[in-house]
Amino acid sequence: MASRGINKVILIGNLGNDPEIRYLPNGGAVANLSLATSESWRDKNTGEMREKTEWHRVVLFGKTAEVAGEYLRKGSQVYIEGQLQTRKWQDQNGQDRYTTEVAVQPFSGSMQMLGGRGGQNQGQPMQQSPQQQGGWGQPQQPKQPQQNFNQQPPQQQSAPQPQSQPQQQYNDLPDFDDDIPF
Amino acid sequence: MASRGINKVILIGNLGNDPEIRYLPNGGAVANLSLATSESWRDKNTGEMREKTEWHRVVLFGKTAEVAGEYLRKGSQVYIEGQLQTRKWQDQNGQDRYTTEVAVQPFSGSMQMLGGRGGQNQGQPMQQSPQQQGGWGQPQQPKQPQQNFNQQPPQQQSAPQPQSQPQQQYNDLPDFDDDIPF
Amino acid sequence: MASRGINKVILIGNLGNDPEIRYLPNGGAVANLSLATSESWRDKNTGEMREKTEWHRVVLFGKTAEVAGEYLRKGSQVYIEGQLQTRKWQDQNGQDRYTTEVAVQPFSGSMQMLGGRGGQNQGQPMQQSPQQQGGWGQPQQPKQPQQNFNQQPPQQQSAPQPQSQPQQQYNDLPDFDDDIPF
Amino acid sequence: MASRGINKVILIGNLGNDPEIRYLPNGGAVANLSLATSESWRDKNTGEMREKTEWHRVVLFGKTAEVAGEYLRKGSQVYIEGQLQTRKWQDQNGQDRYTTEVAVQPFSGSMQMLGGRGGQNQGQPMQQSPQQQGGWGQPQQPKQPQQNFNQQPPQQQSAPQPQSQPQQQYNDLPDFDDDIPF
DNA sequence: TTTT
DNA sequence: TTTT
């Protein structure tokens, strides 16, 4: 039954890069987002404005991952509800390393694009070249499922992807289908 | 001003150990908690119950840290509201490492002890030897402020404390005092 | 599909009364909780401590409602995650009235009992007479499903139940079963 | 100190109207928002898409209220973190009525405009006539503080404003100033 | 109507 | 690496 404890993360931020989508052997999609949240405040001592940006590694699964891959782009503003998850892996020296991610679970998590397609809901069509940033992108071409799940280690400053991580780590996902509203 | 983005973590879990309290050169308290949240579910394929525990590294500041040090014990159930924060540090080989914590900020975060003092509010006095677990402890003796802030690297399974981290990392805290209700 | 917008309520509080359980014509359970959250603070002007209690009307569905009915009692501390929902109804004079509730939806919401059964996880069996308050109760006897869903209007100070409300308001619930982990 | 219990509401939605700003006798601003969150889902039985919109009454105080009054407009997308609060009032027949609001407290709550000024961050200046909807408005002219706080009962579909409510209900607000980062 |  |  259920769970003992609450593990909930709520983020609103902007993507530092286009989502990275991969496909599991069983065809399920997995998307990784690099999401920035920033705070600014006036320093009590110096009176100057200061700013600090935090980068979050977000991982999405299944349908939600596909939607992210199709509509999110570098700069997109997005709402994320997920849970904290720390994965253990070995670096090239065989040393234990840990990476903490925000996992958006199919049932309990959610992802929502913010800001509206045409900006202020004015309904005008959005033309967006690849160089343009922010907002929602046009759907990309359907991607081919790939077998090489860990082929390209993501580069991330604040919580780098392991270079040798367990292969089957997402096989335990609960089943889910289109009928579930998320 | 303020912030662009939302960075919020909500946890309810139990402490794996007594809080570790340290004091900054300016006398401000810092507490580290190791907090477990667990989920259990029935495996769709095997029909067996499965359980997974996630360990969170939580850091508290100031008054909240002192309250944690005085009243929380191994096993205590606690509510935490904080924000995700990834610190960079160098390991003994000079390699960059990252540790993600849930920081309970003086203004925006909060900590709350759950479950009541005597358990089911039956009012009976709680005697709690150091070996006993859970609930709220009696206040410990006042601790002496220490200078050696990073003296003892905490041991934590899922996100170990750096062995050589920046010394002055918490000097930017906003001022706060007893009038602020948190 | 899914949703545009976020509507999320998180409460931790104590029950002012035992849960009220009812059964829909289709056999689905519905539970109503009256949940108190309180804040206390020192008045800046007078220096006195002040306290304010807020009462929340919470409604649970299905399995979660049954668990609430079996284990929660007056005084129990509970975590609730749900969504705000304002229902319109007519009072005896035919005037429109509105009641705002926190609805714990089967998929997106959750309920969790806090504080542990025996208090500090000391494992001692809990004996709890009906007069005792707080903690988790023993399971009540299984209740008989009833047809008369709106037979007894609940009495609640802060957000009274309509005396003539729509009969079929909960028929749109998504299906759910035991496999869904909530 | 502090509080016993958690009372937290998180909303992301769009304004149904421009904010209504009023000023307390002491000069403090109070803003009321009417915020819509909507859900859509496919009906399991009919296969049709269905949608339900929930309207939330949000109240902001002080600086946050002023920012809302200056930058938010009908259609604006906004993030709200506040707490549930039910106010009692008497209708014209002297009957007790209750209104539930989401109050964004100066210290614990927050408000954040979403979606960026020019929509997809394309940098083009936004011209917005009063009829245009969504996005962030240009700052309005500074308003004159008014004494007649309850002069105009707001019109809101789901939780109408009382027609005769307590006059001094917001006098208990904690002091706050510009140094506090929210 | 709860709890501390 | 984002955004303002």
C-alpha cells in the first residue's frame, strides 16, 4: 500500500537546453531536462542586487517524456512536480558517485508548459526558428526508438550524468496508458 | 527582485540519525538531517510487495537548526519545506563533485515536528534513553559554538558530504531574528 | 488532455471529529473530514501570543475514503494533498450558496496518517477506547453501503454542507482499483 | 512560536478579470484576484473530452498586492502560493455566510507572473490595450489610497464576496518592509 | 470540533 | 545551459 512519507518537488523554471529524449528497449520514452530556477535579492550589506541560479536535473517517463520532447525547447518555461531520487553509479575509477534528480513519475508527478503558445493567448500563430528561444516549440518529427540507451552521457554542470551507470534502471516503472489523465 | 522561478521541496519522513549541529564563526547554527522517505507498492508482474527508501540530506539554519538539534532524534517524523541546492566541491583527488541538498531557508522554508510528543497525545511523560527511537527528544544540553565548521565529514549513504568544501559557504544568509514567525 | 493550470492543496492538521463516511449508489465510499490547522505567533504590538485555527472541509473518495473511515479518529494527525473545489447549492430559501472543499482525488491526491501507530515507533500495542483521542484508531466494523447519500447534512461551522445539493455529483469519478498506489 | 500544522495552496491559473486593488486605512494595499484553473479529461464512458474550470478567490497584501495591481491583467497567467482561509460574514438577512479564499501572506506566501512579458521572450515591446488579454500589463497609474474599503462588492461566480463583512479584518497583518525578499 |  |  502506498507509501510512508512524502517526497515532493515543485519547480518552475526555464530549460537550459532542448530536452534529451531516449527510448528504452521496451519502447518507453525517457526525457532529461536541465531546468534553471533563479533567485535574486538585495544584499543587506552592500546594497547590490545579487542573483543565484540553481540547475535541476529532471527526468520524465513515457507519454510525459514524449510531450516534453515534442513541445519543450531551450528557454521554455515549465512547471514540474516530481520526487527526489538519488542514483548511485561508478565513475571511471570505480568510485561510487551519486546523482540526485527530480523524477516525474507517471502517476504522482506532472509536467506543464507555461506561458501559452502564442504568448498572451492572442491566438496568433507562432513561428519559431531553431534559433529562437523560449515558449513552446513545434512538434519535432517522430523519433525512432533506439536501443543504445546510454550512448551519449549528458553533460551537466551541477549533477553530471554517470559515465557507467546501471543499464536497466528504469525497468521497474509501473505500467501506464493513455487513459490516465496526466 | 525576489525570484524568477519556483524551487520547492516538501518532505515528510523519519530521521536516520540524530541531527548533526555545527556553529558558524558568527554563532549561527547549521543542522544536517538525514531523512528517509519510503514508498511501497505491489509489483505488477510478480505480485510481491516492494519497497524503496530514499534518503535526503536536509540542511537547516539558525533558529530552526537549533530547534532541530534540541528536539529531533533518530526516528523522529518531521515535515520539511525547503529548496533544492547543489553544491560543488573537490574530492581528495581534486575532482569536482556535487552534492544536492534540501535547504530550509529562514524565510521561505519551514520545519515541523510531527506525531506529537507522547505519541497519541496521551499526555504521559516521555522517557527516552539515547537508544530509543522516534518521537521528539528532550532538549539536549546547550552546545558550545565551535569554530571548526567542517571538521567531521558527515557519513551519508546516498549523498556523502564533501571532504573539502568551501569554508564560508553560509555567510550570505539573510539576517533574521526571533520576531519572524518560523 | 490533462489540465491547464495547477490546483493543489497541502494540509497537515488534526481531525476535529471522526470521519463521516457515506456510500454512493454504486458502492463507492465518500469520506468527509473536518481538519484543523493552527498558527500561533507573538503579536508585535502587545507582545502576547496569539493563535488562529483554520478549519478545512476535506472530502475523500473510494479506497482512500475507506482507509480514512477505518483508521482516522477525532484528533488524528493527517497529511492531505488535494485540490480546491467550490460547489454551488441552494439553501432552503432557494438562494445560491457556495462551499469550498479540499477534494482528494483518487489519482492526483493523497492522504497519509502521521505520527505512527504506537507513537514513537516503540512497537507497543495501542489500546484506544472511544474516548481517547488522537493517533490512529482500530479499524471499525465494516459498514453497510447505504443508498441515502444525502440523508444527513453534516454540520460544519466554517463551510456548512448544502441542504439540497445535486444528487449525482460524484458519478464522474475515474475508475480506480487496488493496483494504483495511493 | 510558529505553527502547528501546514496550510498551503499552490495554484497556477489565469485571471478572469483585472485585479481589484483597495487600500486599508493604514495605506496597505489589498488585491483580489479571480483565478481560473481548469482540467480536461476524456470521459471513460462516452469517450468525449470534458472540461471543468475552478474559480479561486485570491487575496494579496502589501507590496505583493501592489505588484499584482500594476502588472497583472485579465488573462495573465500567475503562480500563487498561499493558504486557505475561511471568513465568516452576514448576508443582508443577517444569516451567517462563509467565504473561502487563498490568502498570500507577506512572509509565507508568494506570487509570480508566468509566461514572460512578450510571450515567447522574443523581445518585442508589448502594446496592450485594455481589451487585450493575457501576459503582463504595463504598470497602471499609481492609485490613490481609498478609505472606503468595502464599497464595491466583487462579483465572482464561484465564491461571491460578502455584502456586509467585518471592516477591520486585515488589521492583524504582520509588519513587513521592502527588505524582505518576496 | 482538533492539536500544542 | 535558461530566464528577467
